[in-house]
Amino acid sequence: MQITVEDFDKVDVRIGTIVAVDINKKARKPAYKLTVDLGEELGTKTSSAQITDLYSPEDLVGRQAVFCVNLAPMHIGSVRSEVRILGSESVGGVVLLQPSMAVKNGDKVF
């Protein structure tokens, strides 16, 4: 299905830094609760992410990644997931998308 450029422009994708990781104990599938710093404009948000196959909490804290920030929040287990982390489904699990060098939290992805 194709979308228009106008549709694409509605998606707000930003860079954020994962500052804390916990287990989402009530999720049906193994997942982490991520706390993400998205810069001054957006602040800190939470997300539930099924990325436990390839990443440990220690791998994630301090890592920058790409997040969609304007989806409607939803509850996954006991976590209010406010943003969605982006990745590629690959052999062995989800591989996160991330900038090739450090950038400012909250920077927009075009």
C-alpha cells in the first residue's frame, strides 16, 4: 500500500537515549520497559519493547535509538507505552535502528 508524502510527514520520528531499562513483568511476550530521554521539547517517555532476544539491559542503557513519538499511547502489561522504538526484524530478533554518530536527543529523523 502506498501512502502520500503528506501521510509520511505526519509521522514524528526522533532520536532518543535510553536512560533506564526494567523488565515488563506483565507483558505476554518477553519485553523491557524503556525510559527514554527525547530532549527538552518532549522530555522523558516510556516504551515497552520486545527486544530481549538480542539486547540485555546493560546493552541498552546509554544507547541512542530511533523512536516514533506521535502514536497514541497504549498499555502493554503494566507499562504505558508512549513511544515506539524502531528496528528491523532479523534472524535472532529485532535489531535496533540507531544513528551512526551521537546526535542531540529529540533530533527529528527525515
